[in-house]
Amino acid sequence: MSDFATNAQQPIIDMQNVAVGYDGTDVLSNIHLSLQPGSFSFVTGRSGSGKTTLLSMLYLIKKPSKGILNVFGNNINFTNRQNLALLRQRIGVVFQDFRLLEHLSVYDNIALPLRVRGMNEKEVSRRVMELLKWIEMHRSVYQLCSTLSGGEKQRVAIARAVINRPDILFADEPTGSVDAEIAEKLMRLFVELNKVGTTVVIATHNEQLTSEYNFQRIELSSGTAKLYPALQKI
Amino acid sequence: MDKELIRKNEITVEDEDTSLFMYVLSSIYMYLFVVVLAMVMAIHAMVNNWEKDIVGAITVQVSPVEDANKKIDKEKTEQQVNKVLQYMENVSGVKSVHVLDDKNIEKLMTPWLGTKIDIATLPIPKLLDVQLDTDESLNYDEITQGLHKLTPNASIDNHRLWLNKLLKFAGSLNTLALAVLIMVIAICAFSIYYSARTSLNININSIEILHIIGAQDDYIARQYARSYGKIGFFAGVIGLMFAVPSIIIIGKYGISTGSGLLNGAGLSPFSWVLIMITPIFSYFYARITAYYTVRKSLEKMC
């Protein structure tokens, strides 16, 4: 794997004529996009426009059917399974439906990304406890995720996504199932993470959100993607 | 660490509905495995015993010399036996020779003739028990010729003819038992293979999440290996618990038949140790089979 961190000028994600889809049918095609390290982007488009498909390709669970996708300077088409897993360890993902392991406790769910990296349990415990306090769930350490409310699940999902301090954080409709106040808190959290250097990509169809936060926007329409830069401050 | 923070596997095959089936099936397989393994070792021990008892010895028999009235000439017979004894003592590769006295011969004949017949009146040949240093160094043709020169009444029995037939039979039995053993091992592997594949399909969502957060195939395969190792060990213990009484009962039944052929078919302490460690074998066997099944399946899945 290349040492991406040493080259700040290199895009963290680079797509050249990329197409992606299901069962031989492309949902998106002809994508030419680059995301710089430390950037904050919204992925917008109507329902069914391919936001989730694009994200699943970017968090490396789906391979492009055409074109060149470089993530952290690695051409995904030529990256073996082992290295793909190592690249995924540098990525955090928050799903709209949380996708927690329901039979595990809050602690075990948040600890997952650290354990798959082989971190020792003492360090895992330290980091998880720290994060649990931060998301104000330190009283629910042993609680099974299947018994949590939607809002609590979301906090656990975010904690799991950020615990290994990822280089990129993808969030698929993170405000889709929460009220306005929590949505505001979540956005503030993502902005904070971005300020400390994490590249953030949020897929949303919430136009109010994209207009409220002035970040670059990847608009999906007519089966392709177009990048709109953030508005310049006057 | 707090006891409530004890780590739980992300994928736990033991919690699935199909796991009970695996526990029961594996226990039955392990029972069969242990019983057949004991059988293989018992046959092996029995054959070794025959070899040890018979291969290191030959018997020379001298038919009694009859006088003109067709009565046994004890004196002449004795002379011929002494000649044969001297000859055999000088054959290279012979460790010792001794003539079986009437008491010994009577003991040997009792199962066939009973105790009421006077053996001395019967034309029973004199037997010389010849103990050998090595089996190979003897030239049986040369010894036979040498004995014939001394007396046409002497003949040699190296036990090989009937031993070969027995060995052939025991060999077939052993081959059959080994085939059953291999079959049980293969069926176990197939069961683990299909059960692990089914479990992968059941846990497809958890596996995808693990992949997304960067888990290597090895990490997921190790979780399966741990679960199947537990099942394998448990099945091994249950199988052993039922197999040991079965082996003891079969052994006792064998002894009660009173057949001398089954002498030495018992299990050595080493064999018992091998039997007792079968749960450890099944633990590692299940672990390894599950691990490679999952690794290979994951490569094909996503």
C-alpha cells in the first residue's frame, strides 16, 4: 500500500471515467471526480439517483464496472483483498439504517474497528470508554444494541465510524431519521471532525442542510455526477 | 477487565438454530470414529502379537518310529529326537532348542482329546520348540534337507502357512476399519463445510459490516474456527463418553468367547491415550476445516 499521508497534494479519492451499477447495468457512469484530503462534500440527488451506490463504491465494498478509481493513491482495480481491507480500515461509514450488530453490546459494536485492526484489549477499552463519554452513552456500555432507541443507535454508529480516527468519513443520509435538533448536533460533529483533518462525504437529499452548510456538492443526476464547488465568501 | 466487558464473537455459530444439529451429528460421528479407531488399534496389536509369538520360533516334529509290530519304538524315537536336537542347535540363527516333554504335549492336546486318554499310547510326534535369533537368516530348504538326511521322520513347521492366511484376514479387516475411519473423517469435513456455508449465508449482513470496517477474511474465518472448534471439542467429549463403555463391552465379549486368537487384541496404554485425546483432535480438525471453508467461501462471495 502506498504511503498516502506523505503526499498532501494527491487527491484522497480520484475517479476517471468511472461507472458503477448492479448486475451489469450501470447506475452511474462517466464520473470524473477528485476529492482533496480534508475536504467536506455533500452528495446530493433525488431518491434512486445512485447516492448509496456511489458511496458503497467509495467505501470500497463495490468495485467500479468501468474506469479508474484511486483511493489513497491505490488503484482499486489492482488492489488485492488484503490491501482492500487495510484501506477500509482508514475509512469510517455511518449508515442511514445504522447497521449495528444487534446481538452485541454497545461496547462491542464500538470496539469492532479497533479489534479488526488487532489492537490490544486494554487500549480498546480506553478508547471505547472515552468515546462512550463523548456520545453520552457511558451508562449503556453493556446494553445490547437491539434494545437501543433510534437516536442511541445513531450515536453508537457514529462512534463506531470515528473510533479508529479515519482519514475519510462517509455518512449516508445521517439526518434522515432524526429530528432537526439532533440533525443540527450531528452536522456540528461532522464539521468538528472535518476541522481536525478528516475528509467528510455526506450523502443527503435534505436541501435545507446543503444550503445551510456551504460545502462543495456532488450532484447526481441523469446517471452521472457533477461537482459544484462551495460558494466563495465575499 | 470488567467481567461484563468480556468479548463476544461477532459471529457465533453456536447461537444459530442449525448448531444443535451440528452438535448431535458431530457427536455421533465422533462416537463412530472412536470405536473404529479402537478397533484398528486392537487389530494392529493382535497382528503384532501373532507376529511376535510366531515369527521368532519354528517347530520341528519327529514322528514316532514304529517297530515290526507297528508299535512305537520309544528308544529309537528318542535317538532320532536327540540327533535332530543336536543338528538344530548347530544351525546358525537358532537361539535355543528344547524338546517338549509329554506333560506339555498333553496340555496342548487336551482341548482336542480331553483328559481321559493316555497320550503315551498314541502315535503323537515329538515336538522341538526352536527359538530363532532372526527369521531371515534361516534357509528352510537347507534345514529340511539336513533333517531328512538324519531321519525321514523329521519335518519342519515354520507356522507361516496358516499365519499368512490369518494375517491376510486381519489385514482385510484392518483395511475395512481404516476405510470406515477415513469415511467418518470425510463426512465430518463435508458436514462442517456445508454448515459453515449455511452460516455464512445466515450472517451475510454481519460479514458485510465486518468487511466494511476493514476486517480481513482471516479475522472472520478465525471467528468461525473458534465456534466450530468448540462444537468439535464438545462432540469429541460426548462421542468419547459413549464410545469408551462400548469399547470395554466389546473387549469383554471378545475375551469371554475364549478364543486364543483374540489374545493380544487388547488396547495398550498408548492406544488409550490416543482414544482419550480424540476431543483435542476433533477440536483442531473442526477448527481447521471451518477456517479454510470460510476463507475460500469469502473469496468467492465478495
